[in-house]
Amino acid sequence: MTKALRWMLIVVVLAGGAAAGYQRYVNPEKSILDDQARNSAGAPGAFVALSDGVTHYEAAGPANGRVALLVHGFSVPSYIWDPTFKTLADAGYRVIRYDLFGRGLSDRPDAAYDGAFYDRQIDDLLKALQANGPVDLFGLSFGGYVTAHYASTHPQRVRTLTLVDPSNTRPVIPWQLRAPLLGPYLFQVGAVPGMADNQASDFLHPEQFPGWADRYRPQMAYRGFGRALYRSRMQLAEVDFDAMYTAIAKAGLPVQLIWGKQDPTLPVAQSAHIRQAMPALTYVEIDQSGHLPQMEQTAIFNQHTLAFLAAHP
């Protein structure tokens, strides 16, 4: 081995060690999510073992009520549906919310995190909870993609579909994040550590939601959180949204599209191509609301939601 090659090897080894050390330092994922951790968390709801892992869920309302399933967004778990969950239960619906795999207190399996994966979680959960008939699906942000994908592949299982500020276009991902090894590393050390503090940007008036970041932070402690988010984002860049919406329209499913007028995360202008793809949908634009209209304008959101469901008995 030449002297130059030897020095190059030393530099590579040192750089690799430094990178690994830095990841251990900034990475919030220090714990394993197991039964003991779940019991210690003291979260409401229950847990069920599905084909891809344990899922945390919560159900309320009459056991024989019309089933509504709430699917949260990219990384904030099912508590993001608090106001809607209570309203639907009080209105007599059998309402179910759950944590997507990789988030909250659900398992973080080493999986693809693609549409088929999320479809399977919904199917398994509904089967486990004996919700056999068509359901009213609600999808928020990334959950809008999850529910739209499910509706396009399982139209017979869906009574209505409500999309709230949904993910609707392929994200543009820089080459370095697409690169094997480098991409997951950069996401884990660059994006994941600051995610809790960045969640306030979804609100038009974040000062009205103190403690939002602190409520988010505990889920970041469990290994596999960043991997789940990274793979979800990579898979989202491969989705054919137009084909998905066309399939829903062809199936004739009743669709409601709700958007916060001042959404800083997914601008309201993005609603145009969804409305074009599904021209029969019911469109609601809520003023004085950012990315989470169900929280910032709860009364208006609930009014439209209950009216839409009542119109499709």
C-alpha cells in the first residue's frame, strides 16, 4: 500500500467515525419501543398486534355506530384529531383513530412505507376491530395520501372520503437525500432532531397552542422513527396522484375536500388539480386557518363535516 493510499484510508476511517459519532450525539432515538415503554407512556386507547406490528389506536362512540376512521399526517400522531374525535363520538359515530406505523406508539417496522403497506395497516385494524362495513375515511395532510390510496384500491370499503389539506403532489427530493446511505444519514442528523420545534409552523396562530412541540417530542425517542419518515417521503415521490384521484372519481365515492385558506405547509392553490381530477367533490375553504383547520377553526370544520356525513347516509 502506498503512503498516499494509506493516508486516504485513514482519512476515510476518521471521517466515518466522526459521522457515526455525530449521529449518536444528535439522534434523539435512544430507546426501543416495547410493551414496557408503551405502558410507561400512559397514553389513552389500546394496542393491537397486526400483520406488520403493534398499532396504537383509540375508539369511542357507540359500538354499533357508523364507523369513521381518522388518519393523521406525516409525523404528528393521532392526537392531532382531538377535536374531531370527540365531536364524531358525541354525534353517535363509532370513531377510530390510530398511529401510523413509525409514529406515536405504533411499531416502527423495517418496511417500505408505501401505499400497500399503509393499506394493509388500515385493513388489518378494521378487521381486528370488527368494522366490517364501509367506513367514513378522514385523511389529514400525508394522511390525505394514505386515505386516498386506500379509497382508490378498496372503494368497496369506503362510504365517504374527507381530505384535509392533503399531500397531493410528488415532493422534490435533492439528489443527496436520494443517495443510498448518505440520504438516510442526512435525514436522520439534519431533519429529525428539529422536527418537534418545527411543528408550530403548521398553525396560522401557533401562540394558541402552547406545548405543541413538547407533546410531539416523546415519540422521537424510539428507534425507527426517522427511518419511517424518510422512507415515507421517498415513496411519496413515486406516487401517481392523478391516477389515484381518477380511480376514486370513477368509483363514484363521495369526497369532501377541506383546506385552510392560509395554509403555509401545503398552499391552498394546490386544491385546484384535486378539484379538477374529482369535479364532483364538495370543496370547503376555511378562512383564518393554517394547515390544521380541524384545530384552528374547530366549530366551522365540525359543522361542514357533520353536514357532509349526514348528506351521505
